[in-house]
Amino acid sequence: MLTGRLCWVPLLLALGVGSGSGGGGGGGSRRRRLLAARVNKHKPWIETSYHGVITENNDTVILDPPLVALDKDAPVPFAGEICAFKIHGQELPFEAVVLNKTSGEGRLRAKSPIDCELQKEYTFIIQAYDCGAGPRETAWKKSHKAVVHIQVKDVNEFAPTFKEPAYKAVVTEGKIYDSILQVEAVDEDCSPQYSQICNYEIVTTDVPFAIDRNGNIRNTEKLSYDKQRQYEILVTAYDCGQKPAAQDTLVQVDVKPVCKPGWQDWTKRIEYQPGSGSVPLFPSIHLETCDGAVSSIQITTELQTNYIGKGCDRETYSERSLQKLCGASSGIIDLLPSPSAATNWTAGLLVDSSEMIFKFDGRQGAKIPDGIVPKNLTDQFTITMWMKHGPSPGVRAEKETILCNSDKTEMNRHHYALYLHNCRLVFLLRKDFDQADTFRPAEFHWKLDQICDKEWHYYVINVEFPVVTLYMDGATYEPYLVTNDWPIHPSHIAMQLTVGACWQGGEVTKPRFAQFFHGSLASLTIRPGKMESQKVISCLQACKEGLDINSLESLGQGIKYHFNPSQSILVMEGDDIGNINRALQKVSYINSRQFPTAGVRRLRVSSKVQCFGEDVCISVPDMDAYVMVLQAIEPQISLRGTDRLWRPAAQFESARGVTLFPDLKIVSTFAKAEALGDLKTTAPKSAVLEEMLHNLDFCDILVLGGDLDPRQECLELNHSELHQRHLDATNSTAGYSIYGVGSMSRYEQVLHHIRYRNWHPASLESRRFRIKCSELNGRYTSNEFNLEVSILHEARVSDKEHVNHLIVQPPFLQSVHHPESQSSIQRSSVVPSIATVVIIISVCMLVFVVAMGVYRVRIAHQHFTQETEAAKEAEMDWDDSALTITVNPMEKHEEPGRGEEETEEEEEEVEEDMSSSSSDSEDSEEEEEEEGMGKGRHGQSGARQAQLEWDDSALPY
């Protein structure tokens, strides 16, 4: 190239280039231009392509090959020099600069910071320009176009980040997993070196887990649900530049037990507070099938209450009260009543619990006294009983008698009997001989599994001869066998009715019991001449507790359910697990008794599961739980009222008699604990009494100190008072008994009308009575309230006394009631002493008024004030020895601590009490007397003014 340039010099000299000779100045310039045009004959030359590298956030581009432009016109100035490099492209962040015009070296650099994350490479066109003909940038020649490809070199400026802030997985215990879960991190750098994650690492130490470079976590040992149910581990990541993640991620691994089909999320103990209504048994329960393909599920929920009372929680009122509550016809005869003076034939039997359950151990029998059950039961009658019986012990052929009516002596004929034989129930009925001497139905047999299952069942035998029907637990059973027999020939042999065994009066050396019963009986009754209806039978055996379903409407159409009659068994069936779960969550326990029997009620839930196309389906274990019925609040029944009455003899003799309990109150309370002060303190709790309402089933009025003499005294009550309140009563010389299930207010109203009459009260000093009331056949009893009734004797004064017309005592109150405390109720004996004190104070006040009148007469004759005052003091000390006062004979009942002298203020209070209390009397005669004497304080003062007209001539001054 250099050689080529040298060859041009002689030529230029020959042509006279640069010489000042020839043609003058103007011609020289023109020649120079022509010469220059002839000199810049070549274009610059560059490489056809360049490859460059630039590091982000740097401005220097390293090109390969280097940027150099050549021109054949060199060394001619301008024409052989390189003046510029131009880049073609819009908004490119690069520029090219010339470092040396002569050598043609250039450089490519960034005009602004380059970010690899925005663009990793650039491609553009570049051209080189020579300097042309002169310094004025004219006639520049440009090279061909060259392609420049630049790659941006990445810098590791970003740290890895995880796609999720936390990860969660569930594993089953006892298994080794190849991969429990996979974590993943990313890096925002642009290069493969810095944007790729090359490693993961578990930060948490001492955990049985490992992680590979792809983020897969596995367990290194078998996990145990019992040992640890949850693990929390931290994991970090590294990019290929070994830069760690900015923040670790949390991985939570839950360990679940090996899947076992069964019911989940239920509690074994369910507490039931009395009065809570219907309480769900399993509100959160669900069935775990371990992903089994279930086609249908049948669930049976059973409430086991056979050990509670008579098979479940039933009302414990007397059988007579229960019969009346259920609307049974009257005339029931209780063969196993509570032992009492009138019903003493059950006194020697074994009694189980307070529900009058009689246990027969095979050695006991009870004779029913004559006259309790009529001899002729007619063709219609009903026998009812509760029975609990197991297989017969010993010899199977032995009969077990429940009820038997046999000859008392001589012979051993059974007229009618109810007995068990080889777990069969047999009813024997031998009709008396009449005109037709033919075979008749005599024995009726029933074979039932329940007879020997050791559970309580309710039996009703309805007889409408010759048809006999058995009801057991409300269901009807016809006899499977009926045998005929001859009628019994008439005889004059007395009959003996027995319970628990049969009386064998003939054919033996000594009459004795035989065919003893082994089991328990309760509520054994006979109703002659009547048959019970199905409705009454269902009511009598109804259970007060059972299973229930809350919101039947929300069960769904796919659920089928069925209750047994006693609602102790519930069967539900469905084909959807979700619906079955929701249905079982609505099953609840309910007990409608106000005072239920406390204790445990066992529950059992059994399941049958069918699967799709499976020979062997999943087996769901039975679920055993129990309902704990808590103790009901114990009511405290209190009888309050006047405990002592005085009445004139005329009232005892009248047709109305004396009302014994005009102000009797029956109140039932329970103690409610209430904390005192701040809850944080350990202050003792005080008991706050709150009233509660419930029923009573009887109230007995007993006569104390000897029975009533029917020739001169009696207790009376209008039957209309009882019938209006649906109560019954029995009356005897020993007292009056009111019975029947009714509210406390009903009993209170009836007791208000109990009257006592005595046709010869002169011989009566006092008569004492006692009341005691009961709820649930004696389970809760009241206090014993005692009342004493006495004759009120009138006080009489001799006619020769001048003050006899002063001592006309008003009819005073017979009872005083102080409601502020229970003990103060028994203070009515203070009444006679109050009357006596009132009389004495009245006389003293009259004497004082007379003395003041005498004083005023004498003061007119005194001249000096001091003498007048002295005379006044002398006259005040008057002698009252001549004043005769008749004291009321009832003064001996004066209240202790009460003095004989009272202030005028106290006298007015006593009169107010007498006036207000007298208005409580219910006797019309007393009300008329009180209207005359107790019209208020103003009326009394007017009457006193009229009574103060007495003769004081006999008084010494």
C-alpha cells in the first residue's frame, strides 16, 4: 500500500501539482480542485462484520476485530484520512468515535448505562467516512456497510427469590417418600450463570428431611404421628454465582396417622343439663372412608337406658296419678301401692329405688286383703304392670306367678291367674258355672323374647271375654295358643288374691305360698269393668327421654330415617357421605322431665358401608359414647302461714266451720350461688334463693294427738273445689289427703278451703294438725307445717263494778303474719296479750283524763303559781287501789319480753296491725264483726269517745 502511494508522487510532479507556475492565481485554484478530485478517488474500507461485548453498567465495548478504517488515498491529506464512523439505527444506546484520523482507528462506546435485564444483545450497521476534499466536510466518501453484533455481559446483581412465601404438605406416618413436595426459586439476572438456581439447602437443623438441587424435599426416616404431628423447616436457594436467596421460605409438613375408616371429631362424654331441651350429640362428627368408593351407608344410633328406672326416664308419680294424667277411666285398683297404714300388705316386700319397684327373689308373696278387689271382675277388665324378668332359675317346668286368685281353704282351684312358664306369658281365666255346661276359653298363651330379656317392659292385658288382647310396650300381640276348660262349679269357699306367688290353701298339710316369681314388678293394677284404650296405653308406657332430630327439613331428600316407638333407636340411610355426616350431626338427646333421673345413658353408633364394585368393603368400627344427665336443682318446698288460731265456739259449731289455713303459702325455692366482690378475689359465695314452679302430687293433713271423733268433729272440703282443679281426696278420722298432679297454686287454693267443725267445742281445749306435701311420689317433700286451733273464751266482768262497760274488747285478730322472716310466722300467740295491754292502757288513760279535769277545777281556787304546781304534783300521785280491772284469761300467752306498760305510740301500732290483719279472715261472720270495729284509725277514735262516758264518782282524789 505504501508502495502504491509512492508511485503517485512523480506523476503529480510531472503534472505540476503544487507548482506556482503557469496560468496565474485563478487558474491555480481551479487546478487544485481538479487535483483534489483526482486524489480522493477511493472509499474508506472497514471489516464486513464485528462482534462486541459490553459489561452492563459499563460504557466500553470490546470489538473483535478492532474498529479501524483504511483509505487508499493516503497519505494525501483529507482524502486519505478518516473523519467519522456513523451508526445506522433508531434509539441505539451506542456511538462510534474516531481516535486517529490518519491511522483510522475508532472506538465503539455506550451513550447510556446498558442493562442486560432489559436487552441482552444489539445488532446494527456502521459505516466509515473519509475527510473528503478539504476541511469543509465536502465530498466525504463512505465505506460499505458493516454489521456490528454486541452482546451485553451480565453482572450478578439479583438474589434468588422463592415463588411461594410458604409451602405445606401432608404425609402419612410410617412411609418413606421420594418427594414430599418441591420448592422453586427464581433469579432476575439475565445470564444463564446468574439467573439459574444451582443449589437448595435446608437451614433448619436436626430434622428428618433432605432436599436435592431441584428443590425436591423427602423424608430421611419414617415419621410417627404420635411422636410429632407437624414439622416446620426453613429452606434457602443459591444461584450459579453462589449468591443465596434474600429470604428463606417456610415448609410445613403435617403428619397424619395411618388412615383407618371410622368416625372422626366426636366426644365420648356429652353432658346434659336438665331443662336444656334438645341437645346435639355429635355436632362436628364426620366419617373417614380413606378414599373408599362408598355407594351407601346405614347408621344405627341406639340410646341404652334399660338400667334407668323402669327401662328409661319415666315420670315417678304414683300409678293413680299417672292414670289420671293419661286420661284413664276411674276405678283403678293398685295392687302394689306404697306401704302405709291403709296399704300395709306391701310392707314386707323388697323395694328397689324410690320409684316403688318391688323385687321378688322367689321367696316372697303378698296377700291382697279382702274387699280391695271385687270378687266378680265381670267380662271386661284390664290388668297392667311393669315387669323385668330373666330366664327362670333351676327347674324350667316351675311356674312363676305374678297374680293369682285361688281358693283360700279346702280346695286349690285357680279362678284367674297371670304367670310365666318357660319364658311364656300365660293368663288363666276360669269362669263360674252357669246354665251352659260347656268348654270355654280358659288359658291364653303368648311367646315373646322380651319376657326373658332382663329388660323392663310394660304389659297391658285387656279382657273382653272371650277375647283377651296383650299390649307390650304399646304394640298388640294376639295369643298364639288358647286352650279351653270346664267352668268352675259354684262353692262357698273364700278366695285369696296374691301377688308374687300363688296361695295354696288346699291339698296340703299347711296352707302356704307356691310358684314364686323371680323378677321385678311395678304398677300392678286391676281395673274391673273397664278396658283401656290404645291411646291411654301408649301414654302410660311413654318414655320421657329419647333421641331426636333437630330440623327435619334440612336432612335432605337423600336421607331415609326411622325411629322405633320409644325413640331409643334411630336408623338413617343415604348414599352421600356429606349428607350422612350432616344428618348425624343433627341427632340429639332430649329429656322432657323437669327433674330427670341423674346418671349415665350409654350411646352406640354402628355403621354398615357398601362400596362400588368391591367384594370386600371398608369396615367402620362401632362408636361408644354416653350422655351424662346432671343432677337437677333440688327444690325446697316450704309451707308458710299462721300456726295458731283462736276462734269463738260459735264458729266451730256453725255449718261453715273454721277455715284452718286461710293464709297458707306454698313456695318452692332453690339455692343459687352468687360470687361476692371482684371475680379475682377469693371471697366466699353467698346462696341466693330463687323461686321455681313445679307440680305437687299430694298433700296430707294429719290429725295430731289422737284421731277425730266422728260423733262430734270432722274435716270438710267441698268436692267442687277439687273437681275444678282436677284433684282427688280421701277423708278419714286420721286426716285428709289431697292427691293428683297439679300446680302448687292449685294445691294452695284447695288447702285454703279446708274446714274443721266441732259440734261440742266446750270440751275442746285445742286441736293440732300437720300438713306435708310431696312432689314425684315423695322424692321431694316439704317441711312439716303444724297448726294449733283453740277456743276463744270471752272475758266477763261483774255487774257491780263501775268500769264493766269500759272493758268491751273488740274482736281481735286470730292470726298475725310477719312476712319478714319464717320464724316470725310463728308469733301469732301474741294476740291475746296485745288485747289485754290495750285494755289496761285505755283504762289508765281515762283515769289520767279524769285527774286532769279535777286539776282544772281546783286550779281556779289557787292564788299562787308555786302552790298550784305543788298541788298538781300531789294530786298526780293518786291511789288506784279501788279500780277493779278484769284481765283477759288469754294473757298467759303474752309474748316473752313484752312489758305490761306500753307507750301510746306502741298502742296505735298494735291497733293498726290488728285492723290490717283482720281483713285477711275469710269467715263472713268475722268480716261483719271486723267491719264494725276495724274501720281505720279515725273510726276507732270516734268509737272510743263514745266509750269514755264512765262514772268517776267512786274514784278518790
